[in-house]
Amino acid sequence: MKFKILIAEDDLTGRETLAEAFAERGYKPITAVNGREALSILKSEEVDLVVTDLVMPGVDGISVLKEAVPICPVILITAHGTVDNAVDAMKLGAFDFVSKPIHLPHLFALVERALQMETLTRENENLRKRVESTYDFETMIGRTPVMQSVFEQIKLVGQTDTTVCILGESGTGKELVANAIHQHSSRSEKPFIKVNCAAISENLLESELFGHEKGSFTGAMKQRRGRFELADGGTLLLDEISEMSPALQSKLLRILQEQEFERVGGTETLKVNVRIITASNANLHERISEGTFREDLYYRISVFPIHLPPLRERREDIPLLIDHFSRGHTEKMNKKLGGISSEAIDIMTNYDWPGNVRQLQNVVERFCVMTPENQVVDISHLPPELVADRISQNSGVNGEINASSKLPEKTMDELEEMAIRQSLQKHNGNRAQTAKALNIGLKTLYRKIEKYGVEI
């Protein structure tokens, strides 16, 4: 790599000498006859380092320094009597300075050190961005406006310690959102702890959250730290918060208010610094009306609510998700597919996905397993319920399958054959009209006719 060095020097001899010396050492010098030209170059070209004379007519080296410092390192050239000014300039961000007459070995030692530090800084920044990208919506694919809004909310609230409540149906990615918020916060280097409140009984959940002292209950053989202690300094996700018992809701409210608690069976009050994120697939307003969820707790946890849309409300993202998941699964399987047919994509795009993104990911993994190496994924590789749903939609519009058909009890092949036969009959054997009615390609229809031995 050739580093670009901008040399701003009004003295012709000095400028040409430096340019020649930099070129001989493998750098790419760019020269400016004065400060004004240097500013122009900085606006039009990317440079890796600036070497500028401090005193130049018109626009001086300080002006060049102020423009360049946010972009790259700056080394100042000073004449006798301007060293004090150079020291002041270093307070403005200059990397270092050299005095005239310039001792080239010393200058190039400074240049090399400055470029090494700049390279390291850039590498660290790139690494940080790559680490962030792991949580920066990599698995939260979405170009629809509603998902872009979610991403903006994550970035906004991630910079604060505000309590967040993530609401959405099962499988919409609530845990991913919580993780992304944590990674975008100042707590990112601290623990991210998660607890599913619906998966643990009330007694065990209390111990899981707050910990317990030795002998506090049968089986408590030793002291145990709870999730709040483990998450100290970091973030705690309480998933399915709606399933927490009223007694635990009361204790959670205290922690939110005072950031303190006692272990089960203990008397010592422990203080923690934990950011709490909650998630729920239930309607918390309905739970409040039913008397199963505390209203005061709701207002505490929902300072910043984020609503995740179900997959059926952002169908434009489905092809992107299919591509993302298929790439991930085939890479893990060390397997190459020949692509995904438009018919298969269309069926998946128009399916309602009651299990949302999680269900879609499972379906993609399934067809990645089922489809032979280098073959195209088509509707024969999709679960029967997806094809049944498509045929059911067509029957509602075209009447090609009557309501008495027991679709869920039939195999996928039986459903396909039945749909093709009935559609061909309805369209008097016209294959083009049949393909259009079934929303499949004509070539696919011919292949299916041959597969099932359908006589026209």
C-alpha cells in the first residue's frame, strides 16, 4: 500500500526536496504550494498524512492543521523562532513537529510512527464496527420502513440507560433487539444476562433472579448469586415479563426504583447497577385490566416501548430473510444449492408465518437439508402446510378446491396433484391458463403433469 502524503510548503526547493525524498521511500507525495491549495486538496482527495509548513502567506499551517486533524495525522515544519507556536499547535492535535533545516531521517521516523498509530487506530475502529455489526441488525434483516424505524429506535435508546419494553409476537426477534440495545450502549463490555420468566416456576424464578443463601430452602446447599448480581454493570433481559407472579412483580418494582434487593433467605441488602430490558408477546394493557399485571410496574418498564411487527406485516423483507438464512445454513452445512425457485419464494412470501421469523428460519433450514447438492429449491422441498395454504388461497378465489377438502390431512404431493387436475379441468386443459391460475411457471406445470401422470 502506498500512503498518500500531502506536503504543504511555499518554498519551491523545500517542497520538491521533500516530494522526491518521500517518493524514494515508497510514499505517494501530493504537493501544495500554499495553505489554500492544501485545503482544496484535503476536500477533494483522501490523504494519509499531512506535512505542512507552519508559516505560509495567506492560509497558514494552523488552518491546514485544523482541517486535517479530524482526518489524518499532521506533522508541522517550523523555522527558527516558531517553535513555541508549534508547541501550541500540538495542543490543537498536531502529531509532532520538525525544525528547519529538516533532518530527513528524523522526519521519516516521525512519519512512520504516525502512520503506524493511524493504521492501528483504523484497524481498531474497523474491528469495533465488525463487532458491532454482529449485533447491528445482522440477523434483523429489514428494508421496510417499519423495520428501519425499529433500527433507529435501537440506536437512539442504546445510548441511554432508559428502561425498554420490547413488545411483539413470538418469533419476531425480541431477544435480538435487546442484545442490539446492549451492544449499542456504554455497558456493551459488561454482561448481557437473560431470563425467560415463563420457563421457570415462581419459587425457582425468585432464586434465579435474586440468588439465595445456603439453607434458605430444601436443596440450597450453598450460597448462589442471582441474575441481578451477575448482570451488575450490564444489562438484564426479562423475557415474557407478563408471566411473572404478582409477588415477584412487587420485588422487581423495588429494584427498578432503588436498585437494591436481598437474596432469598438473606438479610443483607445488595445494591446493583443494572439496566433492565423487558419483553412480552402478551398485551400488557389486557393483563392490567385482568388484574394479573401491576399498572405501576408497567409504567416503570415501558418508559421506551419498542413494537416489533409480525412478519406478515413486512412481507417485502421475506425474500431478504430467506437469502440471509439460506446462506448461513448452507455455509454451516458446507453445501451449495442451485438457488430458490420463484414459485417457492412466492409461496413463502405470501404465507402468513404465525411463528414469524423463527418459523421462517426453521423452514429455510429444513429445505437446506432436504434439497440435494447444487439443485434448485422448489415447492416440493417446502413443508406441506405452506403449499396447502397457497392452494387454499387459490380455492378461495378460483373455487378450484371445494370447502369440504381436508387439506391438512393430505400430503403435499396429493394437494399438488389435486390442484393441478381440478385447475386443468376448469380451464378445459389450457395449460397456460392453469399455470397462471395456480401462480406457477408453465415449465413447472409441465414437469408436475409428467410427475403425477395427469392426463389432459
